[in-house]
Amino acid sequence: MTVRVQIDRNRCAMAGECVYNHPWLFAFDDENLPVVLVDPLTEAQQVREAHQAVAVCPSGAITVVADAVAPDGHPMSPDAP
């Protein structure tokens, strides 16, 4: 399974909670918008903290997305065994 963090930059209120609370995962770019620094997340602790960032985001702009990936690295279809 591949886990990624996404930011809806149109929805972002630029409060900075993600950057201040999880500076290893988020930073501000040259336009002062948050960007994700780690992609994909590879450790359980990273996933837990990404979910914490979702919880503290006042605008709800952050999501954690998990994609099912087969052992060969290709995406799995939802109806695959």
C-alpha cells in the first residue's frame, strides 16, 4: 500500500498548522503555500502524524490517501483478489 498526503491549495487558509506541527512533512514554498516534503509515507509513525495534520488543519485542505499496490508495484484494481 502506498500512502500519500495531499493538500488542496485552493482550500488552504495558510494558517500554517501543518508546517508548525509537522515540519518534517510540510514546508512553505516560495509563494508561502504549504507543500508536502515526504512522498510517499513509508513508516507507520509518518502516517500517524499525517493524520494528526489532517485533524489540526482548520480549512480541511489536507487529506491522506492510501493506494493499494500489488507486489510488482502496479496499482491494484478495487475488485482484485
